[in-house]
Amino acid sequence: MSTPYDLRIASGGDQFPVAGQRPSLSWKLPPAWIGQDGYDLQLRIDGSEHTVERVASAGHLFVDWPLPPLRSRQSVAWRVRVHRGGRVSDWSPWHAFEAGLLDRDWSARWISPHEEDARPAYVLAGHVLLREDIVEARLYSTALGVYEAFVNGTRVGTAELAPGSTSYGDTLYAQATDVTNLLHSGVNDLEILLSDGWYRGSNGTWRQRDVWGTTTAARLQLHVRHADGTEVVAGTGSGWTSRPGNIVAADLMNGQTTDYTAPPTAVRPVLVDAVTAPPISWSPAPPVRRVERRAPASVTRHADGAWIVDFGQNASGWITLTDLGPAGTRTVIDYGEHLDRAGDLTTAHLDSQKPGEPVIPFVQRDEVASSGRPDEVFEPRHTVHGFRYARVRRAGGDLDPAAVVMQVVHTDLRPTATFACSDDDLNRLHEAARWSFRGNAVDIPTDCPTRERLGWTGDYQIFAPTAVRLYDVDGFSRKWLRSVRDDQLDDGRIVNSSPDSNRLKVHDDATVSGITGSAGWGDAVVLVPWVLYETYGDTTALAENWPAMRRWVEWALGTARKARHPSRIERSAEPLPHEEFVWDGSFHWGEWLEPKQRIADDPMAWYMADKGEVGTAYLFRSVHTLAAIADVLGYAEDAARYHETAENVRRAWRIEFLDPRGRTTAGTQASYVRALAFDLVPEDLRERAARHLVGLIEAADGHLGTGFLSTADLLPVLADAGFPDVAYAVLFQRSSPSWLGMLDRGATTIWEDWDGVSEDGTATASLNHYSKGAVIRFLHTHTLGLRQAPGSVGWESFVVAPC
């Protein structure tokens, strides 16, 4: 290969890439051209030729847009050739994309259905009259809710659950599709099927509703170009109508009910501009899609007459059912992760309860009533579930196992790596962790696809270094980070999960506010962009998050300076000079799910416990990383200040939490792992600290004792400290707590608790929580030994050093 290849822009899109006004450009270099010292660009914008010549640069990733900002709907093709040592490559193939419809150019109106108390999916309908000789047509659409668009009865595009999950108060994305082949001369029907989605449906553990608004709405704009160059523009407005469809109930978390026997309902005019929406923009992430079909591994009849369908894999998605039975047959489908000892589906381990309030039963249930038509298919695309098993119930009649298919649904991420080795256990572990991430990548990185489905910052901060090993998650992560920025509080705190279903930014809640701003969680706004930069060379991720990460760090530094833990005040009323850099005076989740004291044991004691070791360690890490980011962005004064501050924080951590023998005051595996991984331990004490860690593991009979924040770093720390044998012994441990112990008890995804399924088969908490699956990064970096070289960015150079 003698030309640059794999040309890309930083954008999302369904049928074709769709960009904003200034997309960055990237290309890959063939071996002979690695080390380019310049490049030329040729661009065609709506047929107009542009050339950018002799740019002296080694950059080929996320290159800034070289021309004036694009206008709405412009069509772009571009190619590149590179220079190296006086030689010039051949031109690359052309790469095409389109600019989206910019917010200022939307003439279509927001329309909403006339609603009763029930919350079905509504059909919003309009039409457009066209003549012959249609050359090109683009449909631009979005919604406050979840929607599907149809042209002349045909569903457009392949995106599911559009427009996706965002902090709707600030950010809303649109979708663009090519509908040229769906239009004809004469009257063309346009329809939108609209349901609550994330916008108005159930959100989070407590199933909050109406989080972002109380009225759903949609907006659609069609642009049709004829052979003579004339253009027809049609869109949603007062001429459209609304009616309830045959989806009589739809909730993204709880499920969908479809009644094919429902009689036609009255058509009513739509409400126009009944909502307030943020400006429309274009997502940098690929869409959610149906990415895989899975046939049942087994179908068995339970004693109560229900069918238990096992798909052999825990995943996110829904079921397609093609056997609906005779007219009037009602089929009820419950989804879950586990079977009880009697072989029946159970979801009790996913129930939720606020202190002093009734239990909120966990439900994922779809229902369908058949009209008897032989071509009828049930596919609940206005909900999504986390499940391995489905319980199918219907009164009378049989169920054809071939009629039941799992549709795996998540963001359509491009795989970037595979893993295989001679040990089947490690192969299975890698697959389980990969499936856990897939199940938690439905438009945003969630903690679990069942009970909460929240974009917890701590979870993704932990898993992002592993995610970048498995998939291209740059756009996916940048999309989520926009919600993190949108939700940031005025004082600089980062909320626990984004998009924030508590809307703490606008609804003050003392209880939620009191547990907001935790080390290891809020630090995601600094650490995740840095992972993207190191992996992809994406400086955009740094620049667009710089104000938010700086505000977060300044809040944390200010809190460390002004607030002290009660135990510290009890020891000394006056703080020592170094204590202004000890972050222990505000709430931290700490080493969550560490195999010792837990919140359920004594909630108040857990809440009040001194977690300053964790807080100060993460304060150092974020300030140190922020200084490096300032270096990259050319902010010299900020870089100098944060480098100095980072050293002050590290010094304070050493004074408070490390003794002269290399022992941490906490004395836990987690404290040693964090100290070594974050480079907090002086060089002359690193070996001692590592030996203390090994001693704790040996005292635990070869078991890990780390919790949420440090487990991902445990094995790399051991191996890098000269104890790979201990690392592998922990990895291959089979009794709890262990990864292989999960697999031995039937796990196909990673559990929230180490004992997610007890020896007697009882399930506890989520059975699809990817954070502990971050261990598989060790399989890449150490078992395979494939690592980016020190100082390299964007994998410009790497080393292979298995251990």
C-alpha cells in the first residue's frame, strides 16, 4: 500500500457520516510513510474544488478543518497525500460525508401529540406532494422522546432508540437519512412514531419520570432536489395530525405493550411549539443499532406452563417474536438475568428500595395481543432490556422455538482488537468482560443494563482504559462527556451519573447533593479525555473538556483547603501546612464494594468514615493529569501551576498516608495498589510497598481484597513490581472473590458483587456490571504484552513485552 488509507472524520451518522461545521480529519499511514513531514488535501464541497498544499506537519489524526466552517447540508469529498523526506505519496481514495442541517436552518416546527392520561406511542402524520424527476432527498429528524420515522410506510435508517440519551436541557442530536428511493411523484406519506424514551419515561433506580419534560415532541424536515436543481422543503407543522398507535404503552425501562387488535383511534391536530428544546446538533458517536441476532440455546416448559427461553448470553436488547398465535392471543414476555432453583425466571435481586419506603419491584415486561395475521411480527423497539432469559406466557397454544430471536442492541462500535490464548478460562473471561461492556453501551456507558442504567462516572473512569482496547470509543465517549459537562454544577462539582436523572443542576436536593462530588467519580471529566488523547491522539477531547475539568479540580482543591474530616479536627484544631492538600472533608464513595465494611453494615459509619487516602490520591492524579493536559494544549502558566500543585498534593499524601517503611496507614490491598499505580510512593519505598501488598494477598489465601476503584490496577501493579507469579495466581483463583469463580457459577457477563450468584444459586445485585471486567486490560498489556511505547500518543509506536 502506497497511499494513506482509512480516511475518517470525527462524527457520527447512520447511512453516511454526518458532521457539524468544522469536522476534524484523520487518516492512517502505510509503513513506508510513517513519519510523514507534510501533507496535501483536496476537497470538493458541493462540487467546488479546494486544495490545501504543503502543510508541514507530522499530524494525521484529528487534523483541524482547514477551510471556513461548513454550511447546512453541504456535501464533501476529500482525499490526502503525504510527504516524507522529499517524497510524495499517491493520493488516497476519496472519503465522502455531509454536513448536517444546522439549528438555524430548521424551518420545521416542533409538534406534539394531543394526549390523554395513558402514555402510548403516538403516530404523528403528514404528507408532501412531489413531482417526478427526484434526484436526491434527505430526511432530518429528531425528538424529545424516542422515535422512528417512516416514509410511505417504510422505516428509514438503521438507528434504534433515536435520538439517544443526552442531558436534554442542553443537548439534542438529530439524525439524517437518505430517502431518495422511498419517494415518488404524487402524495408521499410521512410518519413519526413517538414514545417517552429517556426524555419522559422511567429513569434510574427509582424510576423517576418526566425527568426532562412532561410533553414529548418531534421535528422532521425533508429536503428534495429535482433534476432541474429546484428544491422542495417540507416539515412538521400545523398541518400534521396525531393519534395513538397500536403500541398502547411504552417505557424504555419497564417495557412495551402492543395491541394489534386495537381499533383505529380518532385523529387529532398536533400541538405546535408546545415545548422548549435546546439547539439541535450532530452527535460524534455511531448510532445504536441491532448488531446481532441470537437464536435460543434452549427452550423449556416450566411447571406453571410458561416457556423459559435461554439465549446463552447476557446482553442488552429485545426479542423478535414471529409466532403470535391466533387472533386475540395475548403473549407476555418477562426478561431477566437469572433463573431460581426451580428453573423459573427471577428478578428479585434487582428490586430497589429507599430507606423507609416500599420495595420497587424490578420489571422488564413486554406484551402483545395478536390480530391473527400470519405476517405479524412483534419487535418492541420502544424499550430495551438487559437479559439472558425470557419467560414467555400465553393462555393456550404452543410456542415455536424458531419464532423467538434475541436482538442484541447497543451502540454500533467498531471493534479494534481480539484476544485469544491457549487457556480457555482466560478466553471466557475476556468474552464475559467484552459482553459486559457491550451490554452497557446503549448510547451511553452505563453501570448495568437493568436496575439503574445510569451513566455512572466512576464506572466509566475505571473501564475506559479497557474500552479503548476493545472498540473505537472516541466519539461514543465524547458524546457522553458532553452530558457530563452539561450536568456540571455551578460550583464545579461533577454529578455521579450523566445524563443526570436527578437534574441536580436545576432541582436542589440536599440528600443527592450531599453525596455528589466524589473522588474517583468526578475525576472522570479529567481522566477519560486523557485516555482518549493517549489512545487516539484526540486533542479535541482535551480542549472541549478543559473548562469543565479545570472547574472540577479547582473545586476539589478548594474543598481540600477549606474542609477537614472530623477525626482530623479532633486530633488538632489547627491544620498543619500540608493539610490544605488533603482531600478528606467532603463526601467520597471511597473503595466501593471493597470486601470489608459496606454501606449496608452501618450506613452512617460508612458515610462518616475517613476516606482521605482515596480522595487525596485521586486529587493528585487529576491535578497531575491536568498539568499534562495543559502542556499538550499549550497553556504554559496553567501547566506550571498544576505541576507544582500536584507535587504538593503528592507530598501531603506521603505525609499522611505512608510511613517510612512503605506501609500505608489504611493497610489495605486497595491503598497499596492505588499508591503504586498513581506513582505516589517514593522510588526507594516502592519495593517495600509492593511486598506489603503481596503479604496481604498471601494472608488472604491468594485472594484479592480490592474494591471498585483499584481492582483494575491490581494485576498490572503486581506484575510491574516484579511479582507476575502473584498476579497470575490471583487471576487464576477460583474461590470467591475471583473472576473465574464467577465463570464457574455460570456468568456470561461480569457481576456487580463477587458473589453475584451464591453457591446455592441465589442471585444478588446486578449480573452485568462491567467495572470489574477491566481486568482484561491486563490480558492485553501483560499476557500479550502489547503496550504503547512511553511518550507515544495515538499508538505511533508500541512495544511487545509479554510477562
